[in-house]
Amino acid sequence: MILGHKYEVVVVGAGPAGLMAARELAKQNIDYLLIDRKKEIGLPLKCAEGVREKEFYEIFGEGQYDFIRNRVHRHEVIYEEVKRVFYADFLQISRPDFEKWLGRGLVIELECVCEDIFVKSDRVEITTSRGKVSAEIVIMCSGCNYELLKNSTLVRKISRTIPAFGGLYKNHGLDPSAFYYYYDKDYLGYFWIFPKNKDVASIGFGGIPAWPWHQANIGAILKKFLAKYGINPELVQNYGGPIPCSGPVKRPYSDRLLLAGDAAGFVVAMSGEGILYALKSGRYAARSAAGALKNKRFDNRSLMIYGKVCDDDFGRRMKNGIISYRLFTLACRSGILKYAIKNVSVKKVKDLIMD
Ligand SMILES: Cc1cc2nc3c(=O)[nH]c(=O)nc-3n(C[C@H](O)[C@H](O)[C@H](O)COP(=O)(O)OP(=O)(O)OC[C@H]3O[C@@H](n4cnc5c(N)ncnc54)[C@H](O)[C@@H]3O)c2cc1C
């Protein structure tokens, strides 16, 4: 990191979105700076590590990747005695290993906090814990850390988030060839078990109580779910964090600024999936930044293309995520969730969630 230097692009945050953006910038020989406040790429783990197989391979190509722990086709949705089965190809990865792989060959400034960004007519000034730098354009991949965006008043309406909490567990006792989703009328969210193998699984809960008077401690909710279904695994390591649930921000771009991944709200509201859209939007943001540098045009109209490319690729899935989340909330609050799970058609689930 060269203090006082004007980079072509500064990327804030080295999660999937930022790493993907930096990979693309490096490929195009752009003078970039990638910073992150954490100590080590991929850590601490804050994710259940499930990702759609087909689109993942479309990005990276099919292959034997060491960070893939499991492949599943079967998804079991459970509500007490009701069980429905849906099919879709998903991978269970080790996200720390994946992010390390993604960041190979990149120059990353770790333990470097972005404290402020200030957009000027001829550059963006970035204040970090190590000092100031500037850039033609900034790609914000800072996840759910919306303080930074709020303080800089660059985004008027930030995403709403829901809490998610879980961990890696041993002895889950379930068939590792499926992912399991448990629902309950008392919670707007779901409890997941994503096995990595016959021994270890990622287990967690993301959501909020359906009514305010219910137990709101997310760790206690997870314990209650496990007890209800007689699952008694051994905790290896906890993880947790917020998940954006209100869909994409209206405009993920403004003068000299692009938002990617969670920072832009690119998460499927119903499922909480964000890895794929962080990867895609990170790459699109870098390509749009490269185009802006080539044309020397950094105003928001010239960056509009970025919003359009994201919308064309995964806008429909984001909208479907919001629709399914609203339907789910309605079913939960009106007491018909169990009936809805029992009777929803496979086609509807495929249209709204799986495809
Ligand atoms: C408990 C949980 C389970 C999840 N499970 C899944 C799942 O199974 N599948 C799925 O697809 N998605 C899942 N998600 C969502 C997924 O984790 C996110 O959508 C994804 O991580 C978004 O990537 P990102 O790069 O945008 O943000 P992040 O991965 O959050 O990365 C943001 C980075 O920015 C850095 N940063 C933040 N502020 C600053 C600053 N001021 N200065 C410098 N650096 C900064 C952070 O340190 C971080 O490294 C889950 C989320 C949670 C919380």
C-alpha cells in the first residue's frame, strides 16, 4: 500500500465480492488496492457454506477443487411430521479454503480498516487506519458493515438484516447426501443442517421470532430446534452474522462508486444465499470499473451499466426471493405455514427458490 498514491481502483473488503473484483482487476492489469480489516483471508467463518453447483462451475469451470466438501442433490424440508423433498444441485464448501484459493496471487492489505470515503469531482479519497490513499473509483465490498456507507451518505436506504447463528458440529447423525431445512410457525426463518460428510455438518438458524413476545435469543432458538428434532451434535466451532433480507439497494452505483455483494443487498431474501451473487457482482463491478477507466467516465450515468448487468443476471432471483419471503411471512403469521409446506407445488418452489 502506497500512502498518498492515487490507485485506479480501491476495493474495500476481501470477502467473495472483493476477492473476485480484485482477481478481475489484476487480470486486466489495473492498478488496484484491496484492503480488509481482518487478520486472515476467509476467517473468522461467518457462513453455512452452501452454494449452487451449476452457477459456481459457470464462474470457475468444472474441476476437482480441494475446498469442496460435499455435493448434494436432495433437499428435505421438514415441519414436525411433514416432510417434502425437492431437488437441486448444491455444493458444501470450506469457505476459508475457498477464499484463500480465490485470493491466490492477489496483493491484499490485511488489518487495514477503511474509516471513511469521500467522493470528489476528480477522485475518491479513502481514509484508512494506515493513512490516506485515493482512487479513480472505489468498489465497496464491505459486506453488512453499513456504518461506512451510512456515514458517507452515499447510500440513502441500506438493506435490512436478520441475524443468523450456527456452527460446525460433529455427530449430526443424518444422511450426508441431503441438505435439511426445518421450519416452525414461531419463527420467520429456518434452521439448516448442511452435512459436509457423515460426521461433520454446518448447523444453524437464520431468522427472527414471528411475534415479538417469543424467545429472541438466537442461540436459544437453535438449541430449541435441535432438541425438538432429537438432534444432539457436538459443537466444534460457532459462527454467526447478519444477513441482508430486503433485496438489492435501488442503485448499486453512484459517481465513482460501485457496491457489490452484501453491501449492495445482493442476497436471496428467502434463503439467505449471497456467496454466488457476491462473486458475480464483484466480477461485474470490476469489469464496469475497467470500462470507466478506459472511457475516463466515472459519473453515475456511465456506471449505470453495472446495475443493469447485475439485474439482467440475477435480478429475477432477487425479486423472487422477496416474493417468497413475503409469502412465507404471511403463511407464518396466519398460522397456515404447515399446510403451505405440505401443499406447495414442486413447480412453485422451483420457480421461486430453486431456479
Ligand atoms: C450465518 C450465515 C450463514 C450464511 N450461509 C450462507 C450460505 O450457506 N450460502 C450463501 O450463499 N450465503 C450464505 N450467507 C451469506 C454470505 O455469507 C454473504 O452473502 C457473503 O459473505 C457476501 O460476501 P461479501 O464479499 O459481499 O461480504 P463479506 O463476506 O461479509 O465480506 C466483507 C468483507 O469486508 C471487510 N470489511 C468490512 N468493513 C470493512 C472496513 N471498514 N474496512 C476494511 N474491511 C472491511 C470484512 O472484514 C469482510 O472481510 C450466510 C451468512 C451468514 C451470516
